[in-house]
Amino acid sequence: MNRKTLVLPALIGLLAPVLAACGGSDSGSGDGDAIVVGTTDMFSASSKAPAPFDPAVAYDAGSWNILRQTVQTLMTQPRGGGLPEPEAAERCSFTDERSQRYECTLRKDLKFSDNTEVTAEDVKFSIERVLKIRDQNGPSNLLANIDTVEVEGDRTVAFHLKSPDATFPHKLATPAAGIVDPDVYDKDKLRSGFQVDGSGPYTVEAEVKDNELVKAVFTENPHYKGNLKPKSDKIEIRPFADADAMGKALKKGDIDLMTRTMTPKQIEQLGNSSDEKIDLVEMPGLEIRYLGFTTTAPTVKNKAVRQAMAQLIDRGELASKVYGNAAEPLQSLVPSTVTGHTNSFSNKYQEPSKAKAAGLLQKAGIDSPVELTLNYTTDHYGAATKQEFEVLQKQLNDSGLFDVSIKGTKWDKFRPAQTEGKYDVYGMGWFPDFPDADNFIAPFLDKENFLVSPYRNDTVREQLIPSSRREADRLAASKDIERAQDIVAEDVPVLPLWQGKQYVAARDDITGVEWALNSSSNLQLWELGRGVGE
């Protein structure tokens, strides 16, 4: 098959690939060479972050790509989106009308990769461990609504929630709820190093140099029981220092597939290339980028400053100039393809306007130009991030209302500084934990929020989020979700910039490429096989 770009559309507010990739359908790798996947995600262990793959602390797309292959969860996200389905569980359901008691029954003869039995007590241990460790940078906020975990026999576990939450099955499908072996994970502290032990479709061996992961080798777990059907018995993930090096490795055949994070230039070149050995697959994405604010900082404490920035920034120019067709303007925290989205920012601010921005500052008694530093991470979201912030700087400074400087910092220092409130304004990205509007609202606005933001809005926290979670019909939750988005546009604790598409580039003998990423941008390595290139 000649090289081509396959565009996979979104359906009914969720992402669902519908076209087959090149090179066959179900043929696995058998005894052949391992399929090698390239990534620019870098993984390191240090005294401050000793456990990059411990479910109690891992809370980024790269680490979750390791855990989803190895640590099983009660539920799983279907390959193309939709409601979660049982995985380690045989069945799960709410047992009350309020969506406040959720019960799961484990599959029979469920085993960890060392052939020891997985029991309901292990599930209870794993969940309570995340909540007890409660790492500041970890995913415990996803499970914070759990009041108690009840075990009945070896196979039944029930979760009693503090308040109704129809999204809870989605949360049980994330690595935050991964089932770990109590024999090798301490209940009170993180597990140091890169080792992972679970009951997922693969086991993993980490090759490490100078406390950095050089290669992760996944081998099919012979004791795995679940819905997933691995197409290959061995797959590798190989980190690269930059996207150019990763791209060269794909062209040479040193790797078979690459995805996050390709540069806009690479995507454009692959889309126009006549290379028949490499296929580019394009999918709608739920990744978003935004500016966050430490709303207690003197420079941005007055919301008029934040509103003026929202009034000036030209998202269309930003997306097209830096990312081309790989991104589109985002007018709300909730992406346009997710049920409950509304264009709150464009409804309030309409077109970029210097006059309106000046009026906002003048009315609040704020002298201009306002001096600000926009902070960004140099190595976490791709090489184009610096250019993105240069465009933002120019847009704000050209107005004469702001005097903006920009500063880049490596992620291992950027993220701790951000959570400690050392940045007044900072750029971040978000890959959703699950494809529901709640996961674009609560992580930023709820009490235990991902940003550790000092911003508080009681209407959102105490009324809108709880009310929306009571609705099992997520369309019925839209009214509350839309109101929350309107409040964000008014107060601007965060400022949405753009949402991205997903791309996978692969050698043409790799099958299952169209399922390599799910709707939350998580790798599904079990879908990849090796066929015959054409």
C-alpha cells in the first residue's frame, strides 16, 4: 500500500477510529523481532522522584503508557472510546440509585505475573495505598471520593463513595486504580526504581543507565486473564532525546512506530512524503494546552489582568503559526469533541481586541504595561513549546499593555516549582484521565486539584461538580458543565489555548496502528502486530 495519511474521525463526542491501517489485520509478531516504539518521553529516578512507575505517584501520559500494559485495573477504556468495560473484574455496577455504592466481582483464577492469586483484598490494598501515600504529584485526587472499601470473600469488592459519582467507573479504569502485589509494594511508601509487578497483559524489564530508562521491554504475561488480546509477544519502548532523532530512527528501520511527541514539521513532512514504507495515521485528539495562574500572586491577583490576556491572545494565529493543522483553537477547558463543551471564552471575549483589553485594565485601576514572566517546560510537551511561548509573548507585548518575558525550565524542576506556587503564570498541557467533561473541570477547579491552585469557586466545587456527577446520563450533566466553563471564562484561573490532534507514524508492516492510541492518548501496545508490508 502506498504511504498515505489516514484520518480517523470522532463520533458522538468520543473518539473512535473507523479505518483500518495498512499491512493486514490480525497477524501477530509470533517469534519474530520485537516491535519497537519510539517516544520522546524521558523517565528518570532521583531522590525527589524515586518511583517513576509506582501507581501511587505516576500521573503523566508517559508513565501511564508503561503502567497500562503491565498493571491491571478493574475496568478498562474500550479501544475506541465509550463507557468503561470490565477488565480484571468479571462484572461491575452501581448497586444503588444514588451512584454511591459500586461493586465489582473479580474474574476467576486471576493471577499476578508471578502466578500468585489476585484477590479482592489486593484490590482494597492497592486503592487504600494510593489514598494513604497521597503523593502531591500523584493521582490520589481521582480516588479521593472513596469513603471505604469493603471486601466480601476473595472475589467481591465494594466501594462506598462520599458523594454520588457516575464517572467513578472511568476512574477505576485508570492506572491510579491499578492492582499491585502487596508482597512487593509497601503500603506506606513508594517503590523505588523502575520495576513494575502486576497482572496486566505484559511484564516489563527496564534497561537503565545513570538512573534513566534506556529501554523498556514488554513480554507477554502467560498468566494474564482479561479482555485484551495481545497481538505481539514482545514490544519495546525506546526513549529518544528529541523528535528528530526519533524520526531518523523510524526512517532507518531502527524503530517501527513513533507517536508522542512528533514536531509539527515532522507531521507535515510525513503527510507529504512519498515514502511508501511509512504510514502516518491522524486521529482527533483530546490533548489541551493552557496557561495557568497562581491567582494569589500580586501580578495576576486581580482577575482583570487575566481577563485582559484572554482578550488579547489570538488562539487561531497561535495554533496555525506553531502547529499548523495539528492543532485548533480551544475556547474552553472542555475540548470541542466532548459532550458538554461550550465556547465560553469566545462567547465572552469574541475577537482579540486591544481596546477592550485596555478597558478592562483601566476599569480595574491597573497601570500598563503589566510586567509578567510566562514560564514553560522545555522538555515535556515537545520542541514547539518554545515557539508557542514566543508567539504568546509577541501577541501580548505588541498590544503595549504587557511587558512579557518568557522562561523555559526542564520538567523535573518545572513541575515542583509550579506546584509550590513559584510561577505567577505557567504553561501546561493535559491529557485526560478519561474522556468525560468532568475530567477537564474537576482536575483544575476541585479541592484537591492537579495544579495545586489557590483559586476557589464554591459554586463550582460545592454545586456544579457534585451535581454533574449525579447524572448517569452525561448529556444531562451538560448544563452544570457548561455553567462551570462560563465561570472559568469570567474568572480566568486558567486560560485555554488549543487542542491537538493525535498522530502515529509506523513502518508499513505494523498492524493495529489505528488502535495504538485510545481516546485519552494512552498507548495500547497489545493492539500492535507485525504483518507484511507492501
